Amino acid sequence: MQTTDQQISDAATNLALSLAAFCETLLGRRFIGFYLLGSLAHGGFNRRYSDIDVALVSEDGIDDAQRAAFDAEAKRLSPDLADRVSLFWSNREFSIGRFPPLDRLDYIDRAIPLVEREKIAIDRPGLDDIRAYLRGAPFEQWAARGSRFAAQAALDPDDRKTYLKTHLYPARFAYSWLTGQIASNDAAIAYLRDHPPADLDLALLGRALRCRHDAADPDKLFADRLALPGQYAACARLMTD
């Protein structure tokens, strides 16, 4: 019997609950809250392609040893899912750690607390904050991946998840650039169909989205690797319009 999105979502949520309890014990009085973010918090979790996005807030963040302990506990609890856990973390002031502006929006609007002693109120990132973030490392890293894939003669099976995400990224990039918000792949593509950026290939985004829904291999999209530089160029033009 095929494993369903709901079954893996439930397993991922149970893993996150166990990690929340682990962090509360690990940090003691320094612990503030542990949350679900991303598709586990607002829907659209995919059994094959979704990350397990979680957030940890403590008085003064976490150090390298505590992060290593977290990773080891995730692997002990669920060897199959541990590599999909994506930890966002910060201190009370949200001045250190890993918590980019879009994920801060997710925390403000849609985070689901698993264990919470106090909900820390933070300033809402504005459109200028979102655009400054997007035009930096996220855009350049995505463009570099797209260029690498476009030059390949074959798709390494270990790169399938990254390859599909590289195709879908322009949808979420363009949506966030235009709105200053964060959205699922489905919601971003639906919005762009009503507000199409010039030269962005929405049909290709639709094919990539169907592949994700089906939890299918993206090999059938490999010929579309040659379109990735064009998607990059369309998003670059969007930033200059």
C-alpha cells in the first residue's frame, strides 16, 4: 500500500513533538518555544518533497554542541525523516541565529506552537525587508543551481528533490517579491496566473507543481532544465521593473 501525504505528515508532526520536548529538557529555563512552520503548519505537506520546518526560540539561542545534540536526537528518533528537518532558531530578541525575513512572517502569521512558555512578539518584516533578502543570497544560490542543472547531461537521482525545488523556486520568489508575503507553491502559482510576470514560464511551473503533487520523479522535466536560465532572467527583470 502506498504511503500517503497524511501518513508522512503525521509522522513528521510526531517527530517535531518529540524534538520540542527534547529542546525543552535540553535548554531548561532558557527555553521559550518550539513551533511548526511551513507546510506542516499551513497545509500542502508532500510525502516526498516537503521539509519538516520547525522553529526554536530560547533566551540566547543555541550553541554548536546543542545543535549537534538536536541533530543526533532527530536521527535517533527517526532515521528516515531526520534529514528533512529544517531548524530555524533565534534568541529572545531575534537578533542571532537562522530566521530569515520570510520565515519570520511564517512565525508571526501561521506558526503552530508545540511547546510554548511565551510567544515573543517581533516586528513584521516589510516589503523592503523581503526584497532586500530575496535579491541577495537566495536569488544567487538559486541561479547557480539552475545554471548547474542546465549544463548537465543527466540528472543524478540524489539531486531529484533539489532539481524540482529549483523549478518551483521562481514561483515563490516572484510571489514574495510582488506581495511581501510567504505562500505555498500552490498559492504562489495561483497568484501568478492572475498577475503574470513578464516572460516567466507559468506552464513550466504548473508541470513542476503537478510533479510535486504526484510525488513523482522529476526526470520527465529534465529537458526543461534548459529553461531554467530564462526563469532566472525573468525574475531578474522583475527585480528591476
